[in-house]
Amino acid sequence: MALTNNTAALILAAGQGKRMRSALPKILHPCCDVPLIAHVVNLALTQQCSPIVVVLSPGSNDIQDYLSKRFAQAPLRFAIQEKPLGTGDAAKAGLKALDHSTLKVLLLYGDVPLLTPQSIDALTDAVAQVAFLTAHVNDPTGYGRVIEKQNRFKIVEDKDCSEDERRVQQVNAGVYLCDLAVLQNAVARLENNNAQNEFYLTDIVALADTATPVAVDFNEVRGVNNQEDLVTVEQIMRQRLVRKHLLNGVRFTSPDTIFVGADVVFGNDVVLGVGVQVYGKTKIADGARIEGPCIIRDSQIGQNARVYGFSHLENAIVGSDCHVGPFARLRPGAKLEEQVRVGNFVEIKNATLGLGSKANHLAYIGDAEVGEQCNIGAGTITCNYDGKNKHRTILRNHVFVGSNSTLVAPVTLEEGSYIAAGSTISHDVPKDALAFGRARQSVREGYAAKLKNK
Ligand code: UD1
Ligand code: MG
């Protein structure tokens, strides 16, 4: 059953997450390349929750900016929990952001990122004032235990458990679906006389007239409290992602060695070789083939393009039928139009290469516009930086740059011009002209033999 359309989501995400031992707030730690909190907001979005209230600690402007940007279209609101007095207090802060249009509240924890819509569906099927997700686990250490007594339920936190309770293997996930009025009432009655002197949201289970546990697979409800948990959770998420793409027809020649970020999009008949890492908002179009190992971030790879091993691409656009690498580096702003060839030890930054142009070996092309069908010889360097400012190099169509040339920007090589190998070019070259920029060779007949006999 789906959630009613007046269900709000409250995502508890205040607090540093001390057990992570990191300067980065826990919920911003990436899991498959996307912050933990974003996975949870995504889930609330798939459930059509509105509004989605994220409870944060004071001074969390970075998190708010990130979420507002990433989920620009979402009915997102932020609530601030002034002091980390516990999950119950966080819920109280979040409730202030809701109005009377809300009937039900889906409570989620920002550090529980593996939940799927299927588990939320199971929760909505339960009829109770409070329905909550639970799971059976071999080692329940750290989790709240679900304790049943004469058909009434309560949750006892790890630190508050008696010996008997500690052995209970049914744990609380931290996901609850409640009537708004019941939640408001229960939260107002929370107390903090427990081992941690915190207001536990979990106490709402015992406070409600009716509460129903809904058991799901433990993998769904794993929380991240430390770096070890994060590794475990990330592995599970990674396997899920790989499986999803495999079933959609992506060919991973070695699924265990590839790493795909949660936002990456693949076309049909894409092949990823051993050790490929693809991150960010990368899109790989139909028929593209990425040989491993490679790192690709926030880039677009066109149809039938080939990226060969040991290449590194960031914020780059690779047109269809291009060949890149091996050992190529495309830095931000690199744009290859169709059928471009970029070979080994070529670095391209903030530069466009037009249709069919080639830079096959050992070149640096920065802040440049290269037209169509140009050839850039081995060892060509655009000298784009004078120590203070960056300048542009422009190559019109059909320009040939001989090997080991330095193009001192700002400079323009007009259409069809030809640069002799070993030139330093610091003045514009006219259309169809040949430019030399090197010392003239001098030859002394017989002089080498004379030297040898000295
Ligand atoms: C919580 C549950 C526990 C459950 C486990 C599941 C409570 C008291 N315990 O324990 O029963 O088994 O999750 O993962 O709820 N937060 C705030 N403000 C606070 C404290 C926490 O917003 O003052 C947020 C955190 O950012 C986090 C979430 O609430 O995203 C859970 O807090 P955490 O401290 O990780 O609780 P657990 O000890 O994991
Ligand atoms: Mg936790």
C-alpha cells in the first residue's frame, strides 16, 4: 500500500556522529559516492512524502545548501535541533516544521541509508498508531532491542538493556510511521531518565496505545555509526547498484572490481572493464566501452566512444566515436566533439577539440579551441599561463602542428596553417601559411670526424 498524500517525512540528522571520528558530519559521509543523507531524502521522495523535514544541528549551512541544490524540486524543509538531546528531542524539533495538513509522519534516521520502498510499503500495511520496522540480527550490539510483553512492545537501547534483554536479537531500525497527533502527544511525554540521559524517540513505541513491529531483512535497516559500518553498508549498496545495472543490460567484465556511484546513468550495450570507477553525474551513452582501470567523474561519454585504461576524466565531455587513452587525462572543461583521438600522456583542460582532430601522444592542451581535423603532434604544449593570467590558443580547422611545438598564448593559428616541428609560436599564423619558429640548423662538413681524432 502506498502512503497517503498527507504523509510528511521527518529525517533525523542532527548531531556530529562522534563514533565516526571524523571532522565531516556523519550524514555527509559518502556511501556509493552520495552522502548518506541524500539516500534517505531520495527514499522519502520515492514515497511522495510532503513536506520532507530534515532535522539538523545549528551551523549546518553547508548541509542545507547541499540538499537545497541537490533536491531543488523537492518539498524540503529544515528544522534545527538546538542541542543533541537525543532522537526524541530531534523529532520534537522536526514536528515544529509541520502544520495541520499533515496526518501521518514517516520518521527516518539520516544514518540508515539502505532502506527500500518495499520496506516502507510493508510499514504502511500495518494498522497501528505507531508501526515500526525491525529486523532479526545475529549480533544486535549497539541497536535498540524490541522487547515484547503480553502483546505490548517497547524498545530498550543497548546501553539500558538487562542481561536478558541484551540477548534479544530483534532490533529497532529507527523507522516509524505514526499518526501526527499520536506522535505529538508521545513526544511531549518523553523523559530522559536513561543510561544516556537522552530523550529517546524509541519510547514512543511504549507510549502509544497500539504499536506494531514490521520485520524486514536486516540489510535494509543497517545503521552507520562508525567507519566499519559505513564500509559494510557501502558494500551492500554497491552490490545492489551493480545488480541493477547488470539487469538493465550493462556489461561489467569484472563486477567485483568496478565502482559505480549512485547517480551514474548508463545507456544500452555499455561495457565496463576491470577496475573502472565511475562517479558523480556521469552519463555513459549506448555502445561506449570503458577499459579498466579508469577513473571517470561528472563526465559524459558519447555513443560508441572508447576510453582505454589508466585514463582519468573529470568534468569532461567525450563525443561519440572518440578514442581516449590509454593514459589520457581530461580535466574540467575538456570537450571532445565527434571522432576525436586523444592518446597516451595527453592532458586537456578547458579546451574543445573539433570533429576528427587528433592529439595522439604527449601533449598539453589548456584553454584552447581546436577546430576540425587538426593534428597536434607529440610534445605540443599550449603555454597558456604567464604566471598571472591564463590566455587562449585558437586553432582553426585543418591546422597541423608539428611535434615538439610550443604555442605561446594568446595566439591564433588560422585555417590550414602548418607549424614546423620544434617551433615556438608566439605570433598568429595566417591561413594556409607555414610557420617555422626554431633556430636554423647549421652543418659543418667533416667536423665530427675531426673531433673524434682530437
Ligand atoms: C538509534 C535508535 C536505536 C536503533 C538505531 C538504528 C534511539 C534512541 N535509538 O540508535 O533503537 O536501533 O538507531 O540505527 O533512537 N540524531 C539527532 N539528534 C540527536 C541524536 C541523534 O538528530 O540528538 C540523529 C542522528 O543524526 C542519526 C539518528 O538520529 O541520524 C540516529 O542517532 P544515533 O545516535 O545514530 O542513534 P543510534 O545509537 O544508532
Ligand atoms: Mg545510528
